Amino acid sequence: MIDFGQFFKDFWESTGISGFFTDGGWKNFVMLLIAGVLIFLAIKKKFEPYLLLPIAFGMLLINLPKVGDEIFVHNDDGTYSGLIGYLYYGVKLGIYPCLIFLCIGATTDFGPLIANKKTMLLGAAAQLGIFLTFICAIAIGKIPNIDKVLGSTITASEAASIGIIGGADGPTAILVTSKLAPDLLGSISVAAYSYMALVPVLFPPIIKLLTTKKERQIKMEQVREVSKREKILFPIVVSVIVILLVPTCAPLIGCLMLGNLIKESGVVPKITETLANSLMYIVTILLGVCVGATASAENFLNVKTIIIFVLGVVAFSFSCAGGVLAGKLMCKLTHGKVNPMIGAAGVSAVPMAARVVHKLGKEENPDNYLLMHAMGPNVAGVIGSAVAAGLLLMILG
């Protein structure tokens, strides 16, 4: 005879719903609310929707009680299983971020940078936030008894992963964090993409604080036209020089420049089209879901996550400030021929940062057209963030 009481008890305990009523079940509920907020921001406010949406959905899936044992299992021997577990190897091995860089290269025009090579320095200066935040995070980790507040101290590897948020480059942040501090992957990814979406809000006050109205009104001469030969040679030359100097950045820089060479060669238009469209979106979905699935309640709901989000703002602010201050110096050295605002575009948020600078320029002077000038340091920032990541991996990897 069937014991219906036992049957329904076993059925109830097998459902994920029962998980909300166990110890710690409230944390899963909180994470589902956070995932819901991120989905809302991605759809309604269009905050980096291409990656924030799959990240949020991956976070939602992994925080449904008992679902993790079905789709994302971290085995005792360090391997992964389950659907997302198998897909996660693309993150763990650094495949997805490099493929995205390959696709980015196929959509990037380095012409403005080639035409005005000195803007490469602005892209380098805008990486200031990475290293200052790295130092700040290490300093926090040295505070006496900080481990009692955070649950553990902040290691140099974790500090590097937090600092890379300042590069405003999601794939780079994911690659560095997956190598150095995989437990922080969910928190750092959400912080990086959230703040990237807020560049139009975060950058203008900093730019206005560090520049005068006269500087913001400076009109720059139109950049020269770049030949096809220059555009083809650029990815080859940059690959050789940069990778010889910082070999650990070879995966990112190599993929970025290969994608750009494919685009500029003009001989394989179908491959260019595939990289710029189909492959980009496929890899973005896989990367986002896998990264979101690392944001379990255990990894995400802690004081260290708050520190990450606070330092993320610091990283973005210092990166913007570093670029603007370098722009001011360049303005002085060129006797007012460079609008210092374009330095703020030296972060890797392409083309958002350049558009923010252009918009500010138009507000100060309706005849000003800074978009192409700002695109130079903007694409230089992509290279700069990859080099910065390579340096951190070289030191700590």
C-alpha cells in the first residue's frame, strides 16, 4: 500500500521550492531579486544588455535551489560537469574572452589612432585607475583584522582582479579574474558591466571638474585620411612590438589584431561578417551565462562584494581622471591644439566613452566635432587594457 504522506514529503523535499525554507534559503531568494533587477536594467534601461542579460539569467538559474546540482557542478577533483559546467571551460581556459577580442578586432577601425598616434599615450594614461585601485585593494587587505570583516583578506591576485575593472573592458576583466580570482568572477563581472553602462553618468562630472570651459571649447583639426596599407600594417606591427614586450598579453592582443587584420585586408568579407555578427553574439551569450552562474549566493552575498563595487567606482573615476590629466598635459605641449576631454575616452568602453566626449564637446561649442578625435584614444584603450591585463598576469599569474 502506498504511503501518500511519505510520497508527498519526498516529493516536496525533491523540489527546489523546499530549498527556500532551509538554512540559507533566504540568500537564494535575495539573489533571485538581484538577478531580476539586472534583467530589468538590461531590458528597460538598456544597461549593456548584450552581456548583462545573459549574466543575470545565469545568476537566476544558479540560485534556484537544487538547480546547481543539475547544470553547474564543481567536482572535488577541480573539474566541472553539467551543461553550464562544461560550457564554463571556455571561461576557465580563457577561450571566450579571446574570441570576443577576435570579434572586436573585426569591428574596430584603428584609423583615428593611426592618424594621430600620440593619442596612444592617452589610452595608456587612462589605465591609471587599474593600478591605483590595485594598490588601494592591497592596502585594504593589509588593514589589521580585515579578514574578520570580509571573511578573508584581499590577496594580491584578488586586488589585481578588482583593479582591472578600471580598464572598462568586460572580457579583459573576466579573463584576468578567471585566472587570478575565480571566486570573485560573478561580482567583478556585474560591477564591470554595470559601471560601463554608467559611463555617460560617471564621466561628465569628472571631466568638467578637471577641465576649464575654455579647454572644453577647443576645436581640433580634422585627422588625415589613413591609407589601406597603413591599416594593414598596423595590426602586424602592434602584435610584434606589444607581444615581445609583454608576452602574457599575447592571447588578447593576438586575437584583437588578427580580427582587425582580417577586416582591413578586405579579402575575406564573409569571415569578417561572421566575426562581427554571428560569432560575437554566440560567444557573448555563452560567456554571459557562464559568468552569471558563478554568482552564487555564497560567492556574491558578502562584504567583499561591497568592497568590489566601491573600488569599481574608484577604478573608473581614476581611469577617467588619468586620461583627462594626460589630455591637459598634451594640450599644453601642443599649445592648445588638443582638447583635453578626449583623454577621458582612453578607457576601453568603445564607442560609448568617445560619444560621451563628443556630446560634451557639442554642448560647450556647437561647432565642435570630437568623435573621431576621441576614437583614437578610445581604441588605444582596448590595447592598453589588454597590456595592463598582461602585466598583472605576468606578475601574479
